[in-house]
Amino acid sequence: MQLLIQIDTSDYAGWKSAWDADAEDRANSGLTQMQIWKGEGGKAFVLLDVHNAKGAKDWLAKEQAFGGVMTPHFLETA
């Protein structure tokens, strides 16, 4: 299973620095970063491999509680 997240940010460099600093917490939540894309209009897209669905959902809930605009989608290969 993968997790694709769209993140709206007005400061990509600041967001990316914070994202990189949180790598251990994501790994402990059962997530492995696969790819990051910098989109237009202050958007970032992140693709994560999910090894623990409950851990991933708990991590998402914690991140969304910070109030940033984040649109997650859990995906499975068809």
C-alpha cells in the first residue's frame, strides 16, 4: 500500500527542512519515503510506502492536528 499526500505550503524550503527532520518519526510509524515532487503554486507531493496501516493513520492524524493543509490518499496497486 502507498500513501500519496498533497501538501499546500507557502514556504517549500521551510516545509522540506521540517519534513526531513521528521524522517525518524515517519519510519517509526511504518512509512518509507519513496518520492517527493515540488509542484506549482506552493504544493508538494509525497509518495510513501506504507508498512503499517495503523501507524500511518496515527502519524497522519498527528500531522493534521498541526493545522497544515494536507490531502492524503491511501492507494493500492490495481
